[in-house]
Amino acid sequence: MAWAGPLVDTSVLIDYFAGQKNRESQLLDDLLAQGPPPATCPIIVQEYLQGLTDPQEFALARADLDNFDQLSPPDYQTHIRAAEFHVQLRQQGITVPTVDTLIVTMTKVAGRSLLTRDHRQQDLARSIQVLLL
């Protein structure tokens, strides 16, 4: 089975499409050029696109996201699993926003790695054994 590309978080999309030079942007550039295609999911698409106010930028960004694998929206069980992970972390004194918990959980459920610059997502990913790129 071929390796599936990572789920790319909003933090990386913002930097990449703004032309920021960092390790994650370079990794995303390599994936888009050579494969495997990186992935996105509905909540990340929403977070990224709603930050754009210019209609032309929005249209270009929307078209760029067509180069990504599109993960399905999370089902009921994925939300329950995310809540369980959230509670586990809270018991350790770590609070992660709901959206971040859902994104990392979707990554785990999809069997993907995660490409993110968000430290809270990185902490959660390590805690639930999601591979970080």
C-alpha cells in the first residue's frame, strides 16, 4: 500500500500560501510537487478560507485546495473519540481547543500523519501517538 500524505493543518496552509519560509512550508511544497498528495478536511478548509476577505484570493485558495486529498467529515464516533482524548489531556492539566482536538483525532482515525505548526496539536498528537512530520 502506498504511503498516504499527511493531514495539513491551517497553520501550515496560512504560512505556505503567504510565502513564509519554514520547514513545514518546504515539506508541503515537496508533497505538492512529488506526492503523495497531502490531505485536508472540512474544518481546516473552513478555518483557512474564512480568513480570506478578498474574493479573488478566496477563489484562488479554493482552487489550490483541490490539489489535496479530501478527508470526509467526522462521524459521530470520531467526535466521541475526540472528546475522550480531550478529557485525557485535561486530566493531565493540558487544555487543547475543541477544534484542535477534532483535527488531531481525525488524523488518527484516517491513519495519517499530521503536518502542523500548532504546538497544542503537536502535544495532543504525541499523547495519542499520531506521527508528526
